[in-house]
Amino acid sequence: MKRWIMVVPLMVFLLLAVVLYKGLFLKPDELPSAMIGKPFPAFSLASVQGERTLSRADLLGRPALVNVWGTWCPSCKVEHPYLNQLAEQGVVIHGINYKDDNAAALKWLAEFHNPYQLGIRDEQGTLGLDLGVYGAPETFLIDAQGVIRYRHVGVVDATVWREQLAPLYQGLVDEARP
Amino acid sequence: MKRWLAALVLGLGIGNLAQAAIDTYQFADEAERERYRELTKELRCPKCQNQDIADSNAPIAADLRREIFRMLGEGKSNQQIIDFMVDRYGDFVRYKPALNGRTWLLWFGPGVLLAGGFVVLAVIVRRRRGQAVGDDDRLSVEERERLAKLLDREQNHD
């Protein structure tokens, strides 16, 4: 009998073990965004505060985080103080108030502070749909030209910011600087 | 009689409740309804990942159903509707993913494994057959002498 054939089951086992072990740390509920590298979709929606009409052009010029939120979303409440903190540090954050009641959104912003430079009112979820949003909170990172560079599904906290978003954001800020 | 009637009414009520979760759309014709059914079965809910969007009660699934209905009304083809979804949610939303560089393993992997199994089987069968022909069942002279000795010994023991 050939010797090598005896190690085949062991090799198969090890391979399977590695694959399954890696599988333990996958997050299948965090879908990769199909929008990475694509321009932020065009839209024409009212603002949350005031009576402005916002469009894609309003987002251009500076790299920014675009945060999808709603008052119906408990995780958004968890996330909100950290967004306030980031905004205070000078990070540009825009908000998409996704499938929400505008009065509730206004109350929320008055109560918990408003970290958003622009508040987009997406009551029907049309912009969310064009962005491939499937829940809240989701946070997109766009560059100065309005191209989507990254998406984070779920709460942005200090760890997520430090490990995922901050390096990319800083890179884009440096890139945009003449 | 009254009790039966009450049960009937209650039963109908429950039926209506169950139906309330399903949105009601008016289709132009039977073909369009069929296409709607087909599409909502083939597209997967991004939120509740093991359900198609026809089955799911997630708000996002309802939105996607509404979009499909809207696009059917606009006369879009099935392919256009699927492309619309894939552009936004990625290949993930298709239960029948398109054949491309990233999905060929998914499509052909099982076939390749099956073929591999047959190859291994064929090799083993052929090798066994070869051995059967090559190995003489009859004992050599030496072996026969050894056997005779062993048998002798057995008999002497008795």
C-alpha cells in the first residue's frame, strides 16, 4: 500500500477543520454592498429640518459618512451618542432618515442632538432602496466626488470607527486635500 | 346552531388576519401575476436571509415586492427587474445566481465533485480487476508444501 494515501483522510480532516473554524467568525448577515465603487445614487428629497430640497450635488466636495437611521430603530439610539462625538471631532456626517415619521425625527434630533450636516428625508425608502439598504443603521463612506467607498452595517462605535472607518476616512480626506 | 355560526365567523376572521400580511396587488392579467410570483420566489430577502421575498414579512421584503409590482406595471422584463435588484443588493439576492467568475464554483462545484468521485471509483474498480486477473488463486509449490506441513501439525496435535 502506498504510504501517502494514508495521510489523505488526515489532510481532508485538517482542511475541513480550517474551513469550519473560519466559518465560526463569518457574519453572514452582513452583506457585502453591491454599491462599493459606484457613485452615490441621484435623488431629490426634502430635508428633515427646514424646507430645503436636497440632491446628490449637496453631498459632493468633501468625504463624508452617510448614516441611515430611523426613530423606529433601537440600534440607532445606541449609535447616536457616538455619532455626536464624531461630529464634534469634525467628521462630516450626513443623515438619511429612512422610512420614518418626520415629526418623530425632529423630536429625536432636538432631544439627542443633531450630528448631521444634512438631513435627508427618505420617508418612502426610495433612496434607501437605491443604496441597497436593508436595515438600519447602515453607514456609507463617500469620497469628495460622491463615490461610495465603504459600507458598514450595524452600529458604528469606537471600535468600528477606529478599525474600519477612520483609516479610510482619513485617507479620503488626505486625498481630497489639494 | 348559534355556536357553529360563531365558530364559522371566528374562522373567517382568522383567515382574514392571515391574509392581512400579504399585500394585495391588482395585476393587469394572469401572466403578469405569474411573473410576479416567479420573481418574488427567485429573489431572496436581504434581511431574513433564508426566505425569498414572497415569504418574508420584513419591511424591506415588502418594499422589494412593491418595487417589483411597480416595474411589472412599467412593462420591464424579468431580466431588467433582476438586474435592478442585483445592482443594489448584489448577487446575494438571487437564488439562481448568474454564471460569472465568482459563481462558477457554485454552479459547477457539485458536478466536479461528482465527476471526481466517479473517477476515483473507476480507478479503484479497474485496479481490483487487474489484481484479480494477475493474482493466481492456485498455490505455488512452496506454499503447498507449507500448507501440508501446517495441516500435518494440526492433525498430530489431535
